[in-house]
Amino acid sequence: MGVQNTEMLEEMWKEVDIIVNVAANTKFDERYDVLLDVNTFGSMNVLNFAKKCLKLEMLLHVSTAYVCGETSGVILEKPFRMAETPNGSLGLDVLQEQSIVKDTLNELMDSNATKEEQRSAMKELGLKRARLYGWPNTYVFTKAMAEMMMGNCRGNIPLVIVRPTVVTSTYREPFPGWIEGTRHIDSLAVAYGTGKVTCFLGNPTFALDVIPGDMVVNAMIVAMVTHANQSSVEYIYHVGSSSKNPCTPNKFADFGYQYFVKNPVIGKGGKPIMVKKPTLLTSMASFRRYMSTRYFLPLKVFKVANVLCCCNNYHQTYSLMKRKLSFVMYLVKLFAPYIYFDGIFDDQNTERLRTAMNSSTVDAETFYFDPKCIAWEDYAINIHLPGVMKHNQNNHNLKL
């Protein structure tokens, strides 16, 4: 746990009764060694610490709903068992994954690989291992392995695992629209509002499962109160909206259009950036066609014209544009499993929590986490998007 003071450790082991683990590296394509160390074995460090706490009533671990991989249909609130994989592939061994990482790092060091070469190799290794077993990226792969290890090694410790979906700005507390950091879904909204993007991706028949951050925190608090000092069992809770109050990508795209028409971003020279109604690309195939027609084909024409008419004077410009487009394609490939996710997260366990809490009117009002109360249009236009844009402006992230 990193605590060096022996007396402090002893005091913590004597007095700590509830542990909440929210620590994680959430970058989808981070180095495999980093994500494995932080997300998987870091969680095991928390579990091992918890086992030494004499008064421990429960350990609550925050995971992600997307440990399910690229599963479709209704995803149940059930624990992951050791070696269980989304695609049914056999042979997953968490300790062996750790050995593979160590062996690969040793090989890279022996070959005098540069830091950049090591970083690239470890990122590629993580994505390769994740996709081998049916997870779309290294982040959810390492979070799933953390669940496996904790469930298998917890012994008699009561364990609650909360799996949020895509967490967005707060619905009410500490104030509506509070957000720290631009999440992946919000980066697209900012890019659209600043005129850098004219399209949205998503299938209008699928649910885009998002949930305000304060509702996730409230669900965690209620779960802690409910299960403190209960028998040593494992509870799983999905905290999302697709089951009880789904909203689709095309609706969110329309909400974005409505917001930025009324609240345009001010660009260079003090002129407002006027957005157009976005195009919704409903599949990866349609996205590739769109990119090919709008960007890659003109780029090829530019390359030929540069060579024939400009003595290749604009080669640097061409190379920069090509790198930017390649990066966009890489990001979309990375996020496509979520953009086009065809699943509904069952939340029967979470509904039981809400039902139990609703017996107390005061608690139900204070610790709200029922997604049915969210009017998505009002939330998107009057709460979420204003919060996202305010955060970006405060942090000087709108580089127009």
C-alpha cells in the first residue's frame, strides 16, 4: 500500500472497517506492464491489506461494466471466475500474464530497445493479449483479471464490486454538471462544438449507456451501508442506464446540435462557430467510407499535386495530415467496441438496492441513483454539455 510508517500501519489495521478501492489507470491502450501492475495486482495489494484489518466489515471495489468484453444482449450481474473469458478461449492464467510481461521486458532490455520502442511494444502486447481472449482493450482486460483474482482470493472477506458504465458529469451533487477531466465521449462533443468534427458515430438502435457520476457514488454508499458486516459473499452491481432508461446515440447527437446552435463556441477573431446538423455514421463501414471520401482521397490528390506541381515543397504538410488521419482511425478502432456496443446491462441487483433504500424517503432523496429520473434532453443540454464546455474553458483546452 506504500505506507512506510509501521505504527501507522498497525493503527490502520486496528481501526479501518470499510475499504473502497477506486484506484485505476483507465487509459484503454496504456502499456500492458503499467495496467497489469496498477489495475490487477494493485487491486490484489488492496485485498491483502484488507485481510489484515481486524474490524473490516467490507471491501468495495470499483470495476467497469465493460469487463464483459464485446458481449451482446443482456449482460448479467455475475462474478468473473478464474480463467473465464468473453470469447470462450482457454488458457488464461493471470500469473502467466505477469510472467509474459516480465519476459518481454527482459527481451527488450537485452536488445537495447529505446524507451519509445519499449513503450510501443508493451502497448501492442497488451492489446494483443486482451483481444486473444475477447476483450477489446488492455484496460478492461486488466480490470476483469482483477475481479477474477479478488473473487478467488478474498477468503471470508465480504466483497462488493460496483461496475459503472460510461460515467458522465454529475446530475445534482456537488452541483449539476461537475466534471474533472474530459472523458472520451466528451472529447467528441468538444470537437463538434469547435467545428473540428461534423459527424457522430453510433447505431440508432443501440443504447448509449451513460450514468452521472454522483449516481455512481450514491450507489456505492448505499451498497456499503447495505452490506456492512454481512456474511462473506460477493455482490455485483451494474450502475448504468441501458436497462431502465436507455438513450440512443442519434438522440445525443441531436442534443449536441441543439446546444451548440444556442451556445456557439467563440472562435478566433471573436466569431461564433456555427455547427451543422451532424451526420450519424451507423457502422464502421460507413465511417470508413466517410473518411475515405472526405479525407483520404483528397489527401492522395494533394500528394500527387505536391509532387507534380510544387516540387514536393509541401511534403511535411502532407506527412502531418496523414499522421493525424491515421491517429483518428486508430482511436476510432480502439473505441468502436463501445461506440457500437450492442448490449444491455441487467441491473436487478442494483434495483434491489434502490427498493430497499426507497423505504426511507429521506435516504431515497439524498442518495438518489435511479436513472429513470433522468430526462436525457434536459440533462444533456442544460447540465452535461455546459459542464463539459466550462471545464474545457477553465483548463484552456479549447485550442481553436
